[in-house]
Amino acid sequence: MQPFMTELAQDFDPEVPEDFDSPHIEYARLRRECPVAHTDGLGGFWALTRYEDVKRAASDSSTFITSVQNVVPKVAYTGRRPPLHLDPPEHTPYRKALNPLLSAERAEMFAGRARELTRHLLNPMVAKGGGDICVELSSYLPVHVFGEWMRMPEEWLDTLHDAGRAFILAVHSNVPEVMKETSLKLYDMARALIALRHEHPQDPALDPTTALIEARHEGQPLPDELLVGTVRQVLVVGIVAPMVMIGNICVHLSRDKALQQKLRADPSLIPAALEEFLRLYTPYRGFARTAVCPVEMGGRTINPGEAIALIYASANRDEDVFPDPDEFILDRPNIAQHLAFGRGPHNCPGVHLGRMQLRVAIEEILAATTEFELDGTVTVSRWPEIGALSVPLKFT
């Protein structure tokens, strides 16, 4: 599907240098002045910044498809990776195989291991009075929890950590050759895991790879290359958001010592606080769709074939939906409306596993310290994520 050749305005620059707060300032401007914005940056795309527009595009999979381009910048140089790269109903067999393994009850089965890992990673930081919460803790925690959920051999986890982080950094650098090289390493891991499960099958009610191998669609197994793509997609998608979100939360709590102490004194408030953190610091802004017909939004016409970024991080600060959107409000009345985990058929299947990791991490960080504060410069991610990649902290 090729885009119409049209002359479009350059409403914003997605490649401008950013700090922790600047993207949210820019998205507030776009919501006011140009809620359906266009840019030539990162290959050219439309950006939806208001809540209702983002929700509409995420929910209407017949008009806004994901099989042409699923993320900005476009990074699928190495094959299609279901379920994100497929539209309904083609994506459904992959979600059907994985969803039972990602229930709330099953996610809680990994909470004890997540707590043990968090304490293990925090101990050396506490001993030396601080450290980089992203580099030393949140880049490892989701890899190990996720590796346990995938039932990967433990000796593979360091490789997954290094390969996954290299791919994420390559995407942020927007260097296609490096993105492809690092992605291929993850494909190698996916093929090796599938081969291992073919040789030693496990219970499909417990093992995601076995569940995918045994899945059937219209009586046929899932195609080999799409099966590899699915495992490759799953290997990375579950480790990025928790890493960024833990950093984001620690930045906020470093700035708001009263809230930090309030949550430390009453950990029962943490689950509600996490929902407001997820709204404030939604870690994704680059999930993409492509319209299959001309679409009118915000007084603009989006033509078929033109990439559309769903700026979830902006939608969740839309003033028309969330009053005082830049403020942290515990027990915000309509917090359940936030779009941090998406909407529609491509909503995040790992929502329960992600929430569990965030809850455990914040509980343990607060329990291990009497106070913490920023101790250096926060390094931020670039598209498609939004938030912290490096957060140096000083512990008291």
C-alpha cells in the first residue's frame, strides 16, 4: 500500500533532542494547536495526540490496520512478527495461544520470584548508597521474570538481556543496519528456543513456546516463519516497558518526597499510585497504524498508506479527559480510562505481568530505603518509547 503524494505541513520534529519533561510540553502544544499533526521525520507520519482520536484508531482495526507498519520508526527489517504485525482475524490464533498464560492469576505466580530478584539486585545498590536504577535493576528484572515465564534456560538470560538492550538502543539511535543486526540475534534465540521445545516439549498450559507450536488454526499448525516471528516478538516486547516505567516512577518520586514517604509508610496505596504513574508516564508513543481509506481527523485528511503514530503518552494527558493532567492525583476518579496498555484487539496481553513487576519493584525499592533522590542526569529514550533509560539515584 503506497501513500498518496501530498504536500504536508511539518508540524513538529520527532528527532529534536529531548529531556525527561520536554516531550510532554510539546504534546500539550500539539493538543492545543494541531492535534492531528504531521512530520517528515522518522520516515514521515501522522501523530494523533488527543485521547478520543488515539482511542478510535486503536479500537477500529478494520479502518486502521497494523500489518503495514506497526511502530514508528519502522523497524521490521527481518520478517513479520505476530500478533502485532497481523490484523484480526489473522492475529487471533497467536493471541489465543498466549492469553491464557498471561492471566492475572498466572502473573501472580511469578511475584515471589520477582521480589527475590528485586532484592538481589537492590542489595549492592543499597550497600554503596545508590546507583542507576535502570541500568542496575530495571534492565535486569523484566528479563529474568520474563525468562522464567518463557521457561527459558537460565544460562540464556544474560544473552537475552544483552541482545534485547542492544536492539532497544539501536532502535533509539534509528540506525537501520544496527537495528537489523541486533534483531537477527534475537531471531537466532527464537529459533533455538523453538528447536529446544520441538526436541523437549513441555506442558502447553505452562510453556508459551509449546503452546504456540501446538496451536492450530483451521486445523493447521501456525506457519513456521510466523511462529519464529511470534517468539521473537515476545522476547523483546515484555522487557522494554517495565524497564522504562521503573525509571520514570523513580524520577517522579525523587521530585516528590512527600509522595515517596506516603507510599513508603502505606504500601497498600502503591497499586492505585501505579495506575496514575502509568497514565502520567505511559512508556509508548510510537505504536503505528495505517488507514485503509481516507480518514478525517482533527480537520485533516489522512490518506491510505500514510503511517499514523498513536501517541498514548499524549492521550493520557488530554485535558478534556483528565483534569489537571500533569498532576499526580492518587485515586483519580476516572483512572480506569487510561490507555497505557492500549485498546482494541492489540491491547497489551502482558498487562498483568507488567503491573505485577512494577508493584513489586516499587514496594521493594521503598522498603529498602528511607529516602532516595536523583544523583545525576537522567538519560531518556527516543521513539518509540518515552521515558528514562538511565536514572542515577542516591539512597539514604
